[in-house]
Amino acid sequence: MTTDPRSPATALQGSRCSGCSVSVYPADDACPRCGGPADPATLSGAGTLWTWTVQRYAPKSPPYQAPPGGFVPFALGYVELPDGVRVAAVLDVDDFEEVRIGMPLMVTAGEGVPRARPTTGHKGNS
Ligand SMILES: [Zn+2]
């Protein structure tokens, strides 16, 4: 597993407190813990699934815009990153049955909500 330095546009741009080193996403210029100044930081997108749900109905519109083919249920989860940040992301999985709490995921930023995809290359390692 590697991070690709050539594609900074897909990295999570958060921020990190210069005082207590708390990281946040999305970026904020104030630390949520101590209120001190936070500097922009690129966060590692590699994390594990903390919790998730299936969005079975279209979110309120606006701001939600349904895709051209119409709304399709999708998995939405919180991915816990090593920095201690929990990021809400759409889970890019083929089958909701694949989703497990604690599964390794790679989160990338994109338009709107970040997306997370499984980083395991194979299934059934138990
Ligand atoms: Zn702080």
C-alpha cells in the first residue's frame, strides 16, 4: 500500500493544531480541543471503518443533486484515521455485504463528500 505523491488533489486537506497536535477534517483554522490556531495539513487517508449506514433514500435537495440515472442507495460511513480524525465518506463498495466495521479503507477527497474504498486486495482472510 502506497500513497501517490503525484495526486495531491485527492488527498484530504485538513488542519492540525500547532499546540496539541489535534487534526481535524474538514480544515478549520481553530483547534476544536484547545481553541488554538491550526495550520493546514494533508491527512493520511488510510484508516478503518468506525461505523456506517446505508442511505436508502435521496438526501434533501438542494443541496443534494441526484445523479443522472437517479438516486441509488449508497453506503455512508465514518472512517477513523490514524490522526484520530473521523471522516464521513461515501463507501465505494460493490456490495453492502462486504462492509465490516474495522475494515481498512483509503479515503480520498473529491467533489462533495469524500469517498472511501476498501484497501484489502482479497476477501476471506479469516
Ligand atoms: Zn489544540
